[in-house]
Amino acid sequence: MKRVVGIAMGGYASERAISLESGNNVYQTLSSEKWEVYRLLIDKNQWTVLDQKNHEFRLDQNNLNFNINGKSPRFDVIFNAVHGIPGENGELAATLKSQNIPHTSCDPIAAELTFDKRKCQELVKKTGVSVAKSFRFDHGDHFDEELILNVVGLPCFVKPNRSGSSFGIIKVYKKKDLKEGIVSALKEDSELIIESALEGPEISVGVYTKNDKVIVLPATEIISKNDFFDYQAKYEGKSEEITPAKLDSRLIEKVNQIVEKLYVTLELKGVCRSEFILVDGNPHLLEINTVPGLTPASLIPQQLKAAGITLTDFYDQLLEQALKKNN
């Protein structure tokens, strides 16, 4: 008997369109002979199930049940492709946990931690991994230009604390532009992290669990055609992405060890992707993405191809590991 899979996609964040593309790519790739697959569209006020013929069925958010052709199938497992809120901050994981439905991403506590850049950096520093110098700024805080720049210097990045896909990130070169950068980033999130700009090669590494063994994927070196690896660079071809990265093998091994260490230490699950800047050979963590993109332009599919792993096999592995961890 086929297991019932719901591919969660959409969400409430700026990344909604990317999430829909990721989720639909997973839907088109999964074997319908092995799984009974539905798409689960997550909107702020309603969750909807789509069947293979694009018929819509309302999902009861209290018990995650839905009725289709007189039947009431129950999800055996959820493939989480919701970037941002509620898929990446722990909300969806908590809902699924309350209904004892396994899923392919992190548990609520780990998801909430990694989604919060400031909290994640504080914990990462305690493990001995380097990060950029940073300053916290929240909506309503007194703007003290000198205090901020004494900590992070110029150039610096103003980032929403809880968002992805580079939405709302501003690179500031001049002192006079700092306040405008903060005002702009606050439109994306009421909490900001202002970081010193790191100089060096940028590298991204995927990691996941197969049969309870942590697997680190081939690294990608990112050479942005824009000022940094922004939305255009990520999704509109404004970057060169070299997979596997053609950097010193000792540096790659150093990064891989950090990636595996953080995956285990932070109790991450499913597929995650970590971003680093190599400063004089020392990897500095930028962020950990616990629901990375799975669009044709995304890095994880590129890394899987370099590893000789098909998307169908990979998605099967994620679902099987999720089912296993709940038994």
C-alpha cells in the first residue's frame, strides 16, 4: 500500500513564489507508483490540498484531515518545501508534531533557532565556528550611527533577522546610507542584524541524513555578478556557481567538517544548506538554511547532480528517513 505524502508549499513570507516552484518540482519528480502524492498549499487563512487533477480540497487545520471522493486519507509524511514562515521557523513542524505526522525538515526547536540569525550566530560562536562581527537593531531602537559602525565598520550588511532568499538585505558602503538601509530592511522584519562585510570566496554546502548517516554534498563556490549573492544572483542567473568548488581541497574538507559538526550539534534534520565566506582560509558562517530551495536554479539540485544522486532517489531518501525517525 502506497504511503500518503503531502508536499507543503507556499507560506506567508516573501519567498512564497520560490516555495511554490520548489514544491511543484518535488511533486513532478516523486514516483506516483511508490507514493500517493498531494500538494498542500499553505496560505495565511486557509490550507488547501490539490490532487493529481488539480481539484482543491479544504484541509482541516485542527487535525490535518481532508475529504476526497468520499474518502478521508491521512498524511503519512509531509515533504516540507515551505521557505520562510511557517515552514522554516518551526511553526509547521510544531503543528505536524501535535498530530504525530513526520516530516522532512527540522524539529520545532532547531527550526526556530536556525531561522533566527542572531540566536543561531550566538550558538554557533560557542562551538568555535567564526562569524562576522554584528550589531542587533530592532524596530523602535534609537539609531546611533557611530555606535553601530564602531562595531561593524564599512562596508556592512543590513539584514532582516528572520527571512531568506536575500529578501530585504542591503549592502551599505557609505555612512550616510546606513539609516536608509535600516529603514528598508525593517519593511521585511522588525528585527535586524547588521554585519561587517567579509571578504573572500563564498561557498555553499548541502548536507542531509541517509539511513541515519550524515552525508555532506559537493560544495558550490559562488561568484556573484552583482554586489553580493542577492535575489537576482540566486534566481535570475546573475552568478557563476561552480559545483564542485575548485578551491583548495584542504579548505573544502575544513568546511565540510564544520557543516557536519553543526548539523549534529544543532540537531538538524532533512536537507540543510550552510553558507560561508572564506576569510584568509578561515570559514565564517553566514547562515544555515533548513528548507533550501529545490528549484532548477537552486544549489542543492546542482550538488546532487555532482554527487551522482538523482532527484527522485534523493526525495525518496528524505521521505524514508522522515518516516524512520518517527517510528
